[in-house]
Amino acid sequence: MEAARRARGWAGGGVSERLRRWRLLLGPSAEEISALGEDDQHRDAALTGLYGGGERGAGLGGSQPQLHRWLGDVRKYFPTSVVQVMQRDAVEKLGLKQLLLEPELLATVEPDVNLVGTLLSLSQAIPARTRETAKAVVRKVVEDVERRIADRLVEAVRGAVDRSQRTRRPQLADVDWNATIRANLKNYQPQHATVVVEDLVGYRRRSRTAALRDVVLLVDQSGSMAESLVHAAVLGSAMASIRSLSTKLVVFDTEVVDLTDQLSDPVDVLFSAQLGGGTDINRAVAYGQTLISRPTDTTVVLITDLYEGGSEHELQRRVREMVASGVTVVVLLALSDSGTPSYDHELAAKLSAIGAPAFACTPDRFPELMAAALRKDDLTAWAEDEGIAVRR
């Protein structure tokens, strides 16, 4: 109902505009409220095809040409945000999943994260002739996330790692001259118009092969976490490109799959995932523990709604062990833009209490979150400063 209201009432204006909006909201059964112009008649037909109205019911499922026309009208007469809502409702209400497997149809849709979730949930059933088209749709969404966030994530993470490696005894090539001058301004000699340098500030030279920090992403691939999985794959791929980090990506439901070797291409990561099924978070965390060799230099990001199908007691024990060993652990109840997520409030509070703060995070805030985690900042304080509620 909310989606239909949003789609039918997307425009605004004065008295006549309000009548027009009511007419579009109520559908053909309210023809006496306001006459519709030609464009609005197309809008009304598209809305009625999906949400019904008057004596006409929803009827897009029987004819692929009719569906093609409907998608064309939706994209022509509605803004992108509404197009995405209507496409999602069409898949759910009208049983269009099979039609989404046709390459000609996929080429006409407006790509968004929810559509990607649908494609990934159907990935095992997508025929060969449609797979490349499906991958192209997914890649458009991946590239959009990369444009918005990936570069900022790389910059934030590199800065956090470098700052944590400051030294007062750098080699000449590693001196941070701006920081050095600021640190020695107290030694300014006005008669000579110069600064006497007593302390050098710079960075520790590191091995070309050794990473300074380890990051382990454990991502729930149950159906409700589709949007979070998409963002985690893209952001994990961005972090994997940073030489000062060793990044691992593990997805799980009741099984655990390590996709680290595919991080060079987030689209491959996503098509290797299998959305749906149960959830054994404890099993995933147990595997994550095997990847930890330097606890104090490791950050574990567990992305899940915490609806545990395995042993909750064992999960808490393992998280407590990691925190006690020096691992930075953060639980993201969602990595998405979709508002307040559904999650297990009680388990979230328990994990926060043992040192693994649990909260939802939008993709736009993820770069600053990772920077804070790598600096070993207090993540509960960071979240509260950002206006993010930590579950207690």
C-alpha cells in the first residue's frame, strides 16, 4: 500500500495539483475528481496495471510484449526512485521472476540494488543466454557504488593505516615535512627566519609484501541481507586493492564460503553467493577465527541481522575470545540505505556488552567507520558521535 501511494502521488503542487494527485492515487474509480492529461493517462494505466483500480485488476504477467510496454512507460513517466519501487513491486506482486530471466527484458529495466538481489536469488536458475545480460545489470549497480564510495574508502583507510604507523625516527625519504615543521614551530628563529628541526616526523618503512592490517569481512547471505551483500562485495573489493591491508571476504548461511580469491571483481563475488537459506553465524565466526594470525592488527566486520540458527551461546563465546585477544570486532546489522533494519535486538545488545558494538551503517559512512576501526578508536563513541544508535 505504501509503495502504491508513493508511486501514485509522486508529484506536488496547488489545489488542482492536489486533485490530480488524489485522482492518480485512487485510480480509475475516482475519475470524477479530476480529468487527466495525456501523460497522466499513461501514468494511470501503468499504475493500474500494477496496483489495480476500479474494475481493472493487475494484469502484466500474461504477455511479455505488454510487460515491455509497461516498463517503457514506467521509465518514461516516473522519476527513477519511483521506477525502482514499481519494478520491485511488479516482481513481487505479479510473478515476473521468470520473465526477468529473459535478456531482452533485463535490458529494459532500471538497475538498482533490489533488482540485483532478485537476480542473485535466481542466479542458479538463470539460463546461459541470459547470464551475461544479468551480469551487465549487476555491474551497473556495482559501478554506481564504486563511484560514490570506493575512492573515499581507499583514501580513508590508507590515511588511517599510515597515521597509525607514525614514527619519530623516519628515514629521510619517509619524512612528513608538513608534520615535522608543525612539530618544530616552537624552535622558530626569527632573526634567521628559519625553523630549527629537533624532531623528525614520518612513517615507518614497511616491507613491500607485508600488510600492516588484516580485515576479515563475514557477510550473511540470507535473503534479507541482499543489499548489504552487494555493498560488502564492492567495498571489500576496494579494500583488497590497498597493499597495506590484507582483506578477506567470507559469505555464509548455514554453510561458509571464502570468496577472498574473487575480490578482484565484485560481480564475480556476487554471482558466487547464494542468497537465501538458513543462518549459522557461529559457524562463520568460527571460520573467521582461523583467519586471524595477528589479533591486535586485525579488524573483523560481521555483517548480519543476528537471527542465529546455530549456537547463540557459542557465538558469544567466540566473539568474547576475539575481543579479549585484541581483535577489533564490529557487528553491522545492515550495510544499506534502506532505513532501520529488522534484527535480533537481544543478541545485538549482548554482543555490544562484550565489546563488539552492534549498529546499522549506511555505505556512505562505511569509509569513516573502517578508518576508526583501523585506528583502534572507540567504535561505540564513534557511532554515537555520528548519531548512530548502538544496540545495548
